Amino acid sequence: MGYRRILTEDQIVLLFDPPTDQRGLIRHYTLSAADLALIRRGRGDHHRLGYALMLCYLRHPGRVLRAGEIPDPSLVSFVADQIDVLPDSLVSYLASEQNRRRHSASLLNRLGLRTFGPKAANELTIHNHLTLPLT
């Protein structure tokens, strides 16, 4: 049996890719004083920028920066300006997959989030079976 796609490619991009327009950047990626204090604890510009971008991605669109993914230059510049680093320092961050994994785990923990995988799906399924009314 085949499946039917509900969303168009453009709708999927709107949901899962960060905005690149100025209004969207300001709305979703303006960092608070607490964010800046947390980010500034990192060692090196590349770590601070990578951590800040990971934080931004987790807040909107609600996912981690994927392995091999290169954020849009407008987003990188917007975030880099806020934390006073050069956008080019991202190249060093992206060169190490270990940094990305460590930062994503750290931020998921700090924000009280977890990835959605088979375990979470199973928990939802079990929970739904327990709460469905008997008919």
C-alpha cells in the first residue's frame, strides 16, 4: 500500500528549516541575556557560535543541527553578530562531528528535551492504549 503526502515540499521547508528573512531571524533567533551568558562560557569562537546555532535550531524549528548541515549564511551572520564572533568561525565547528553531538546532547538535557525515536513512539502508543475509552 502506498502513502499519500499531505504536505508540499514548500510546507515541509517552512516547518523544518530555519527562516532566512530578517523578520523571521529577529523573531526566532534574538538571544536573551541568559542565552548570551550561557554561550559565552564556551571556549573559542567556533564553539560559541556552534553552541548558539544549536540552541537556535532547537528553539525553532525544534530540531538539532544535522550532521553535515550548513546553516544559511544569513542565520549564521545574525547569530554571530549577537555573540561578537566572526561567521567564518563556523567552519571549524562543523569540521568536528563530536562537537555537534556533544552540544546537542548538552542542550537537549538543559532544555529538558529528548529526541523522538522508537522508544518515545512506543511510550506514546502505550499511553494512548491506556487512555482510550472502551467501546
